[in-house]
Amino acid sequence: MNNSDYESHVTGRSLYVDDITAPNGLLYASVFSSPSAHARISGIDISLAENLPGVKKIILADDIPGENQAGNVLPDEPLLAKDYVHYIGEPVALIVADDPVIARSAAKMITLELEELPAVFNPREAAFLGSLIIPPRLFSVGDCESVWSKCTFVVDGTAESGGQEHLYLETQSAVAWPSESRGIKLYSATQAPTAVQRITARILGISMNLVEVDVLRLGGGFGGKEEQATPYAAMTALAAYLLNKPVKMVLKRNEDMRMTGKRHPYSSDFKLGLDSQGKILAYEVTFYQNAGATADLSTAILDRSLFHCTNSYYIPNVKAIGYCCKTNLPTNTAFRGFGGPQAMFVIESAIHKAAKVMGVEPSFIQEKNLLRENDEFPYGQKAENCNAERCWKKAEYLFNFQEIKKNVEEYNQKNKFSKKGYALMPVCFGISFTTTFMNQAGALVHIYSDGSISISTAAVEMGQGVNAKIKQIAADIFSVNPNRIKIDTTNTSRVANTSPTAASSGTDLNGKATEIACVNLKYRLIKFFAAQNKITDLSSIEFSKESINIYGAPSGITWEKLISTAFLNRIDLSAHAFYSTPGIHFDNKINKGKPFAYHVYGTAVIEATLDCIRGTYKTNLVKVVHDFGKSLNRVIDRGQTEGAIVQGIGWMTMEELVYNEKGKLLTDLLSTYKIPDLYSVPEEMEIHFLEDTENPMGVFNSKAIGEPPLMYGIGAYFAIMNAVESAHPAKPLCYKAPLTYERVLLSLYDL
Ligand code: MTE
Ligand code: LUZ
Ligand code: MOS
């Protein structure tokens, strides 16, 4: 297996930003941030901090040479707060010192004079006050209003899901070097090198070609470094620029948890109408998204909630409204699933409630309403190569739903203080940035005269295996040993104007660009070889196992020989290529179009066991049939699926962010914020790759894998709830995630 950096990871040789050897004169930056959730700044006292030995400079908003604006999507985010602060943890000043301990000590000596203003933390309250980042968004199809009266069953209710801390192992980090031409070279742990370049140039008031951003790899991103690595990189660059010295900034864990945003909490209202047979006729949903203090990616995330509001089901009449609510919490941001999970939790809650009213299992309604070929999504795209039913049927056959149900029932008969529950979770997720222009990527491939190959793309390796996949693509096209290939760092000077590595499309976009570059180079080499050997039929020439064949027979020319001869004959051995997803478009005035290149499908079954005395539970098993297309790399794809499922279960069950009444995060360390560990991951996980599936829109017929499986984790919520229902059938239900042990315990007793 050539998953390039497994070995260097386990032997500790993989480098991260914080490992970069300290250059001479390296300074360290630390952030002084707002202690108040909403206030006017009437004064700032930096005199004590300034005079602390070792402190080189305290940087304030007025020191910014360019524009004090870090907002990438909307210009509503000062890099350093000047007159107002909008959340606890908002950067106000930057302390640069000889050493990080001194920088942090100095930060503690800064005091603000504040006039406190009313703060709002609840998105519904924000919406009521008209505190919205953009006007409400509406996706609709059919006519719900005229259909309710035709429904046999109509249920309504609310569903709430909490935020989620990314908890990438590597916190936000950057190192900046001033360069000769009054420019900056930045090493940043970012998913979006071009965004870092653009914003840094704006902050410094210089042009983009003077900022070079280089990314080797990330210790995890999960969406948390799609936008939010940018301000920390820009601050580091600002310090380096003003002091003309290299500067490093690495957040401590509790700083990162307090200052950076998370998955958006949502509070939603739903109404679902069904006919007597369980066919869903109409669905109305209103999402109140807690965006936090600034826009960041909230509007795109809200859009994805609207796109995925019907999950894997066909519903003819839909009205979905989204409020992007501005509150005084740290700005929330992209997190694996990007608004999709929040929306799917609501439709699954609605189905669960309807099942209760109808006296059927939720799976009865789920199965009956699964998407079929050519069904139209509320946003106008048709389900093509739709595998929703195939995945469900295959899972039913392989995992024997009836048997699981029977075992659960038998177990529950036999046990009084322990109950089991189970749930099914179908998922449908669209692949492409829903902001159409972002679906572009580039690749730069060099073949060196010794036959070794270097590839640069826009893709950032963050543990998801994109480098290994891109290496495989090139190795396959040239038919060479993957060890010949090095995937180089992601660098804005080598590949320009890039989109972040996000939306699960890293391999799709950058893999395609790599494919085009390699195919072009190969064609060039074939033409050269044909000319040299006086071959007229180009199709007779084939690259096979490090050699060149003619009509299937070895020519005696190896890859290395071909390359060295091509070099001596002045053949260009470099190629740049560009890829943009064809055929996608979206009109965001009417909210119709074809935003996605394709959809990913799958079905999971999840079983949980509840301790009815303590309220604790365990997810015993997760079994999935997933449509990977033709998997490029089964080891990576299985790892992505398992990791995403566990992350999804964590979000739905144990990860709880607690703020005090002033908006201060109390759960800012791993002692208080619980994520799944070795003891809480499902005891049994089975991932089945759906057979015989094609995806012409993917590289070599593969499908994106990064985000979709996270949403299988939603099934854990309903599996636990199913067990709670067995323990306490009379208790009214509410849909509020995370379903922590505490919440389960309270729901088991009539307190
Ligand atoms: N896997 C690991 N190990 N680390 C990560 O940070 N990020 C996820 C997913 N898998 C992530 C990960 C997210 S949010 C996305 S969008 C995709 O990887 C991005 O990479 P891809 O587009 O190459 O799949
Ligand atoms: N980022 C983005 C994303 O800018 N647009 C998207 O549609 C998206 N989807 C998933 C994850 N990140
Ligand atoms: Mo992933 S949320 O698109 O970085």
C-alpha cells in the first residue's frame, strides 16, 4: 500500500507548521482577545504589556497598513477589533515577543475599557430581533399549503442540534517570513492557501503576487481550517511584515477552542404530511442557524441545509426556509457535512414522530419514500444513477433488518434494566461546491530527467489521503511505480487561484486536473517515441509497468530511458492542467438548477444498548452499505467512512458545548468537552462497498467520500432513542441533540 505518509506519521517524522526549524531571530505572536460578548471599546491600555521585557511590539487595528478586513465571503470581519467587540475571544491586539510565554504573559496585562451592550446567543431570538446576516432563504417546490388537508397524518414539532468542536490535533498555526521584495512567505495550516494569500495581501496592502503560501499537510482540518486558518495566518504575516522578522503563531488548545468557530447549532421547526400508506406528501421546515458574530461560510452552509432538507427521500411538496442568524458567539464555520447533517437530523426527527403517530417503525416510512431514478430534488436537479434503494435493499439483505429487530425485541423482553434500540439511516449527499465558481482546480506536473515525477495541485493533505489518491492516478496513467512520484506541497506560486480543499471534492477536482496534465504529457511522449521509431499508428504504443510496449510486445525502452531521451531531444517534460466541473449551474434567485456533479448514497443500520439505571449507553454496531463508485483506494475510503461515522456519532451523542450566561465557553478543554474515544466507538463496524456502480463524473469512476458518511451517525441518536422508548414508552419525545448521558438519564425518570 502506498499511502505515502502512514510511515512518517507513526514514526513521528511527519512535519507540521510548529515543527518548522526556528530561523534566526524568530519571534512569537499571541492574541489578546475580547473578554466581552458585545461591547463598545472606549479605551485600551497596553502600557504594562508593552514594557514587559522581551515584548517587541503590540499591534492594534490602527497599525494595519492595508484594510482591516478578514472577511472572505462578506466584508464583515475586522482582523483586529477596533470600536466594537462581538464575541468572547474576538482578536483585539497582537503581542509579538521573543518567546511565546512572554507573549502570553503580556496579553494578560492588556486591559480594555468597555461599555457593555446587550448580547444575544439564541438564533430564534436573533431572528426575532432582525439580526440576520442575509435575508431569509427559501427553497420550494409544489404547494404545501394546498396539500395539508389531503394528508391522513400531519405531524409538527421542533428539532435542535448543537455545535461541534473540530478538535483537529494541530491547532491553528502559521509561520511568516518577510521576503526581499517587501513580500511575505507563509507556512500556514490552512485548507485554503489562496484565501490566506488574498486576505494577507489585503491586510498588508500589497498585491497577491507578493504573498506566497505553502502548505505541507494539516494535522486535521474537518472544515475548521477552510476559512478560520486565514485570520491567524494573516495576523502572523502582519507581525512579520511590521517587524521585518520571521514570526510564528501556534494557538494553545484552549485558545483555539475559545476563539475559533464550530459546527453551527440549529434550532428548527418541521411539519410533515403523509397519506394513509406512509407516502410523504408535504414537508415544511424552518431552520434557525446560529451563525455567530460574522458571516464566514454561514450563508453557503445554510444553503446546503436547504439542499439536503429532504435527505434521501422524494417529497413532491417542500417549503424550506433558512434564517442565517447573527449572534454574539464566535463565528461558526464549515464542519464536515457543511449544514447537511443539521438538516437531515430534522427530517429524520419528523419521520420518527410521524412513525409514532402512525404506529409504524420509522424504517417503514424511510423505505417507502426513498429517492428513485429521475426523481426531482426541491432545487430542480434530477436524481441520476440513483442508488438510494439499491443501498437500502443490499443492507436489508446483508445485515438482516428483521433479525436485528427480533434480537432487540427479545433482549428487551429479557432485560429490565438494560434495553437495546436500533435505527436505520439512509443518506444522500450532493458533491460539488454549491457555489458553482469554486468547482475548479489546477495541477502542475514535472517529469525530471531521471524519470522521477513531482506533482503540485490545489489539494491540501489533511489526513484524508488525497495525496495518495493523486499519486495513484498519475502512476496509473504513466504505468510507473508510485514510488517515482512525489506529491509536492500545496503552494500558491505553483498552482494559483485555488479553491479550498473542501466539499469532499479534493480528489475529484485536483485528481481530474492531474489526470489531464498526465494524459497530455503522455501524449507528448507517445508522439516523440513514435517519431523516433518511425511508428505511424500511435495507438500501438502503450505504457506498461515502467516500459514501453508496441502492439503489446516489449520495445526494450524503459520509462527512464524514454524520459532521458526525450529530455535530450528538448521535449517539454512539464504540464499544467486545469479542471472545472462541467454541466453544473445554479440560479440563486429562484434557487433552481443543477448544483451537484452527482450524489453519494448509502444506508446504515445502528444498534445501541442503554443502561436504564445510569442513563449511559453504548453504540454496539454500525453496518453500512455505501456507494463509493469504483473506489480508488479501499483502505483510505474505509478509514474515511469509519472516521466520519464516529465523528457523526460524537456530534449526535456526547459532544456538548456549554457556555455561561455571558457567552463564555466553559467546555474549552478535553476534560470538559468529550469526544468519542477508543471506549465509546462502536464495538462492531462493517462497511460494505456497493458493487457495480459507475460515476462518469468522478476520477476513474470513483466517488467523493470525505463528508457523506458522517451523517450515518445521526442513526445513533435514533437507536438510543429507540432504546429509551422501550424503557419508558409513555414519555413524550423531544428532538434535542446531543443526546448525552445526562439528557438520557433525565428522560428516563419523571423528575
Ligand atoms: N479526514 C481526515 N483524516 N482529516 C480531515 O481533516 N476533513 C474532512 C474529510 N476527511 C478531514 C478528513 C472534510 S470536512 C472534507 S471536506 C474532506 O475530508 C476534504 O478532503 P477531500 O475533499 O480530499 O475528501
Ligand atoms: N464549502 C463551500 C463547502 O464553500 N461550499 C460548499 O458547498 C461546501 N460543501 C461542503 C463543505 N465545504
Ligand atoms: Mo469540509 S466541511 O468541506 O472542509
